[in-house]
Amino acid sequence: MKTILITGGAGFIGSHVVRRFVKKYPQYKILNLDKLTYAGNLANLRDIENEPNYGFIKADIVDAERMNQIFRENNVESVIHLAAESHVDRSISNPMEFIFTNIIGTVNLLNAARIAWQDKMEDKRFYHISTDEVYGSLGETGTFLETTAYDPRSPYSASKASSDHLVRAYFHTYKLPVVISNCSNNYGPFQFPEKLIPLSINNIRNNKPIPIYGKGENIRDWLFVEDHANAIDLIFHEGKNGETYNIGGNNEWTNISLILLLCKIMDRKLGRADGTSEKLITYVKDRAGHDLRYAIDSTKIQHELGWKPSLQFEEGLDKTVDWYLENEEWMNNITSGDYQKYYENQYVKR
Ligand code: NAD
Ligand code: TYD
């Protein structure tokens, strides 16, 4: 049985990737390595936790010796590396966690793989999951290509850019068989409600203000999380070593137009009069260094690997809202305790 180590599998995207691989590939042993930070939640994987080809290891990727030990003891043959500190606002208030996990944690995994695989690299793979935010901020036109120069502007994106550079350096220096993908904003079930879409769904449900930074004119490209998991599956199996693949939804929205659409869907689902939820929109102080626009050119993965997004945004958002409304308990469990403190610091005290 081939053993694949998936880091960050208890988080948002990681849990979709773990679920997909466990169900689709019974011939692989899927080891989920996660520190279970505030963003990691084993409840995201309840439906597959007893599958015979699934295992969980609670560990911190910043612990180098532990990473070496895990590679030694489990005969790890491939890595899909998603573990990261992932929220831009948290990187602004506390950058060091991002430096430790995203940079040092990634190097620890690269070193563990290099040591464990030194005698035979051919059938191995180290797949690093990254973000479009490494490319910086676009003006009104243009898109990010795989060849676009890096220009990260937040501690989060700078830490991800740094880890991407290190992954490429290990390919060139040590011939480590790496592949990287850079994806746009994901949305869907199991996303922690610090991010725009689940935060807004939760606030609308509870009749609380929907905080919009600045004028709401910033633009993001949104992709349904299962379309990202599908792309990861394809790249893992068919991507070329040393290559980068951009993944995007070809689906740009200003934050305000996205929230207006979400409000309409929520009014309909909650049986509220059209226009009710919109009244909750509240403009708040802008994020420091707020990137204006991200947009991805995903021609390469479409042409080379035959990937394309499967869902229209309206359909994906509808499905996402249904999931959050049907899983109130999941939301209530993670919004008690520490989440309240985070929320007050982020939105009330500034
Ligand atoms: P997330 O914050 O939901 O999950 C991150 C997971 O990593 C959590 O389970 C957490 O417990 C774990 N983790 C954090 N620090 C760790 C450490 N030191 N050791 C071990 N585990 C640790 O993040 P996400 O949104 O699922 O993002 C996953 C990956 O995809 C990240 O690398 C992120 O940069 C990238 N990405 C995210 C998006 C997006 O829109 N969410 C888009 C493109 C790329
Ligand atoms: P977010 O979900 O944090 O993702 P990212 O910063 O990685 O793109 O934010 C998406 C967009 O929504 C971004 O332009 C910031 C904005 N935003 C708000 O306007 N209000 C909020 O409360 C949050 C969390 C984000």
C-alpha cells in the first residue's frame, strides 16, 4: 500500500482532499498530519475516520525531529502539503506564527523527505499547495500566469511565497521530485468562519452585521473547494516534477456584489423578505495593505491536464449555504470560546 502523508488534513481544503483520496483510492494509505490549531477540526472528517486506509497523526510541522521520525516510521512515499496558517488578517496581527509554520514547517518537511528518499527519488512526490496571493495585487486588467513574478504583500502571502521558493530550491539543488499549485480563493463546506463567505453566512443567520472592508470593491476569483480537490488529485497523479500549475475559477466578483448575491440566497433560504439581509451590510475599516484584485489564468492545467471547474458560482454558493444551514451544530461548536475573542479583536475594538 502506497502511503501518502497529507498535512493540514483537518482544515478546510485538506479535509476535502483527505476525503476524496480515502474514498477514491483504497489502494493508498492516507495519513493525515495536523497540529489541530484553531482551524483544524477532526469533526470535518467524521464520515471517513473509521476507514481502513485512513490514519491520523497529531503533530506540529515546526518540530523537525518529529517530522523525520514520522517519515521513518511510516514509509511515507508522497506528501501533499496543505498545513499552513492561512488567514491574512491573522498574519497582520501575528506574523510570527506564519513564519514558523509556513516557512520553517515547510522546510522541515522538505528535509524529512530528502533524508527519507535519498536512495530512491523516482517514484516519490512532494506536492506543495500554494496560493495565487504570492503574485501580489492586480489592477483592473490582467491575470496571473505561472510565469508572473512573485510580489507578495501580506505576511501571509510573503510566507507562502517564501515556502514556494524553498520547494523549488529543493527541486533544483537536491532533485527532490516536487510539484506546486497556486489556487485562487476557495469556498464551500467546512471553511472556518473567519473567511468572508462562511463569516457572512453565519452573521446573516444570526442577524449580525456583515463587515465589509473599505468600499467592498476588492476583487477575488472564487473556486468551489471540490473543484480544487479535483485539480489536486490530477496534479498529484499527472503533474510534471518541477512544474507549477495555476488553478482558478474564472469567476471574479467584487466583495460587495458577492455579498449582495449571498444576501439574496439567504433571504430565500431563510424565508425572509427579499432585501432583509442586505440591511446587515456594514462598511468597516479597510484591511492594511488590502490587495485590490486577484485573477488566475488557468490555461496550463486546462490544456495539459484537462481540468476545468465544474460548478457555476451561483450553484456552488447555493450548495454552500445549504450545507451551513444544515450543519448549525458544526458552526456553533467552532464559534464558541476562542472564536469570540478573535471576533471582538478583529471587528469591535479597532
Ligand atoms: P485552514 O486554515 O482551514 O487549515 C489549515 C490546517 O493546517 C489546519 O487543520 C491546521 O490545524 C493545520 N496546521 C496549521 N499549522 C500547523 C502546524 N504547524 N503543523 C501541522 N498542522 C498545522 O487552511 P485552508 O484554507 O484549508 O488552506 C489549506 C492550504 O491551501 C494552505 O496551504 C493555504 O495556503 C492554501 N490555499 C488556501 C486557499 C483558500 O482559499 N483557503 C486558496 C489557495 C491556497
Ligand atoms: P478572505 O476570505 O479573508 O480571503 P483573502 O483575504 O485570502 O482573499 O477575504 C476575501 C475578501 O473579503 C478580501 O478582499 C477581504 C474581504 N473581507 C471583508 O470585506 N470582510 C471580512 O470580514 C473578511 C474576513 C474579508
